[in-house]
Amino acid sequence: MTETRVEMKVIQVDKTCPECGEGKMRNDGFVLTSNPPMYPSHCTNEFCDYRERYAEKRYPYLEYEPKQTKGERE
């Protein structure tokens, strides 16, 4: 089997609090072992007490896309 290497760019995906619109949603540090797994999260804004559970996502997370070469458009 031949290995190939592709240069990638890293994209950070974050979620702004839907309640206050200022803080970012962050995982509480544990996972609920339901099906699918749920991640309890809270808003980072000290004046907001919004909490939510996300299925299979912990913010922020990373995605990867192939880097475009000079001849390709963005």
C-alpha cells in the first residue's frame, strides 16, 4: 500500500451562546453515556447561566480541509 501526503488547513468550529450572543459554549468536562453520547455545556459569559447538551459535539472542535494550490480559487 502506498502512502500519500496532502497538505491540509485546520478550521476551528466554535458556537456562540444562543441566549446572550456573547459567550462561547464549552464542555463541562464529562460525557453522558447515552446513545448518542451527550456533552453538557455551558456559556463562558459570567453573566449568563445558559446550559445545553450537545449530541456528539464538544465546542470548539477542529475540521480539516485540503489546502488549495496556487492555481485553484478560494
